[in-house]
Amino acid sequence: MGLLNIIRRMHLRQKLSIREISRLTGVSRNTVSKHLAANTIEPKFATPDRQSKIDPFAEKLAGWLKTEAGKSRKERRTIKQLHADLVVLGFTGSYARVAAFARKWKADRQHEQQTTGRGTFVPLYFAPGDAFQFDWSEEFAVLGGERTKLQMAHIKLSHSRAFLLRAYPLQTHEMLFDAHWHAFRVFGGVPGRGIYDNMKTAVDRVGRGKERQVNLRFLAMTNHYVYEPEFCNPAAGWEKGQVEKNVRDSRHQMLQGMPDFPDLAALNAWLEQRCQELWRQTAHGKQPGTIADVWAEEQVALMPLPVAFDGFIELSKRVSPTCLISFERNRYSVPASFANRPVSLRIYPDRLVVAAEGSILCEHVRIIERSHHLPQRTIYDWRHYLAVVQRKPGSLRNGAPFLELPHAFRQLQDHMLRKPGGDREMVDILALVLHHDEQAVLTAVEMSLAEGVPTKTHVLNLLHRLIDGKVVGGPPLDTPQALALHREPKANVERYDGLRSQIAGGRHAS
């Protein structure tokens, strides 16, 4: 470019001839004439059209680079790995050629993004009762004095923008089902559609385009509440932008600086109340009035709320010889009559229900331990082992399930085990809870201890008197409805005189 500038200055300013310019610059006259005829300061050089070794693999490599760009930094293949994979396909070029292609591809991609900006979108409109949006986020809260990691469910009505937050320890099916029930309960009805990302609890497999293989249990919930699930394209969070924004806004509106709570139930009660307060305080933006005003109008368009979906996940378990089943690194007791037999475990967010042969066997509070360093816990119900100790009364002395007996039973056991045959008598007293109200049996034991006669005979006597209502100060016992008196009988001795008058002149035994 500098030489061209000199040639043009000599010719146009100094009016030198082509011969003189050629002599002064050392460039041939033909070359000087060609540059002057081109009338430009930017020379054009002919590039030979030669095929590169990477050309047959350009489309394949560009596809790989696009796929890798969508992955996290730790999961991406390096350029060296891509070169090795191309060599397997028959590429004979060097690593430098692949690296140069990758640099040019990234530069073109950045230029395209800068040219198009953040993208072009169409504003969305949702009719009243049309749809809601759902998403999860990970948050922290102080529960019982301990900082705990929680999974926060965000549900938002697309028209009125009413929203609800609910916290759970895990992102599992039963937690998902419970979040939907509470959201529909607070919203006062069910919209026509639900918009989700491709979460694993809802989608088993993502197909081409909008094709999805929906999880059967999730599909059962949508059919129960009669709404249509819709799933966004992968990595297209703007398709449910309202709830995505709600995740961000809720952190500074509610979650940051919130108080400590004794347990998860208290936190969720506070979240529900706080969400409804924000409805009344926040302007809708698109409609006149607050979110609460627009929600009151939208509620008429929602489908009436049906009964709650029985949102449990069912697993098949086999009871061990020690009458235990295992779940989430913990063990739970089952009635001894089902030892060594298969049972069905129904998992709810807060409890575990064991069923078999069409009936419910028992229920336990679910214990969720997030740390894998904690020891395995065993949750016993001593009532489940009564059938075993009736056959083996000696196991009552050191049986682990019986460490959790009520205090009165423990005191009576200390007295019973001091005499011969006390194991058997104690087992007989505990077995009374299988046929009588447990509180009545416990009261009879407490009264026998207070009277200083801790024996089986005395406990049975007191229990029968309690049941017959002959003990003052005993606990009120619920009478079965079938035995309740609708008309209280009255004492009337005059009826006997009426019987005497029916026998004229008769005599009766005195």
C-alpha cells in the first residue's frame, strides 16, 4: 500500500512519466501502468483456489464445536481431543489447522451474536386461567438453628402473575406433586396449561422438536388436575420468562434476610403468607391494579379445585427377619407378621406408608438426612414386635425397640423383671394395647404404680374398672357409635306395681 501511494503521488502530483517512475522505484513499467489504471490504493492479490485437508471435515467439525459450546466448561472437549477424533475419521492434517478452524468459527459466532444483539422476541399474552409456569431454584434457610440447603418450588399464574414459593428438601416426584397441590389450593383453582422446562421428574426423554416422553406418574397428576403440560425447548428459559424472573426477584423480596424457623412447616407457612402480602403490594404492570386485584378476576376462569392428588411414589420392599425395611439410608420397622415378606412402600414428602394385601400396615415420619457422614438411623415402633415377644418373652429385656416404651411401662418393667416369670407377665400387659385403648392401659399401669401394687392382676383389675367407668378420675373413653345410647333409661319402680295388678288376687313370693 505504501509503494502504491508513492507511485500515485509521483504521477498525479509531480507529473512524472511512467518511465521515470519505473527508474526511481525499481518497478517495471507494466506494473506501474497496471497500478495506475486500477485507480485504488488497496491492491488485490489473486489467491489460488487450493483445497484444504480440513474441507471434507469442516461440516463435522463445525457441528462438534456447536455442541461443545452448549456444554459446561468442565464437560467440553479440548481442540486436541477434537483433532484426535478427526484423525480417527481419516483426517490427515495437523493440529494447527484444526485450531485455526476453531478460532475462525468462534470469531464468526461472536460476530454473529454482536450483530443480532440479544435476539428478537415476540411479546406474549396469556388469557385469564390459560396457563401457569413452574421452576425450581436452590436456596438456603436456617431451620432449627442450622443453615440448611433447600429446593424452592416457584409456581406463577401467567395472566395475573400471582405466585407461590414452597420449600422442600429434595426435587423428587412426591415433592413436585405436593407443590402443585398447595399452589392450586392458594390460587383457588387449576389453569388450563402448565409450562415447564425439561426436568427429570417430568420428562423421561427429550425428542426432536416438541416431542417428549413424559413420566407416567407426572402424567397421572396432570390428568387428575385436568391440565395440559407443555415443555420448553432445551436451553430456552425465555419461554417461561415470568417464573424465571420470579426466581430472581424473590431472592431480594423474600429470601434474603428472612427470619429463622423451627422447622420446614413453619417456613412454608411464612412463605405462603409473605407471597399473598406481595400480591397486594405489587402493581401488575400490564393490567390496572395490583396482582391481587387481577388474580381476583382471574380466579373465576380457573377450573374448580378437585380433591388432592395422592402424590406418592411406590417402591417394592422386602421386610428383613428383624422386621425392618430400608429407605434413604434409614431403616423403619414393620409389623412382625410381615417379616421376610414383600410389602409396598408409599413415599410422601413428610411420611412413609407401608401397605400390603390391600391394607395399610403402618406409617412413619420420613427422616431425610442430607449428609452421608451421619450414621444410619433405625426408627422402631415397639408395637410391631409384640407378636415376637409373646413367643420369645426373654427378648423384652434387651430388645432395642422396647427402649422407646412410655415411662410408665418402663417403670413397671423394672418391677416385673425382678421376680421370676416377670418377662411373661410384662409381655401380657404390653399385649393389652392390641385389644384395648393404649391410653387406658397406660393409665391403669400408672395407677398400679401409684398404689404400690405393680402386678399383672392389679393392672387388669384397674383396666376393667376403667373400661366400665367405675374409677373416678380416669381418662374419658370414647364409646363406639354403635353402643351410644340415644335415649337414657329412667328408673321407675311403679312398673312393678303394674305387674302385680295384672294378677287379680294373686300372690307373689316375698
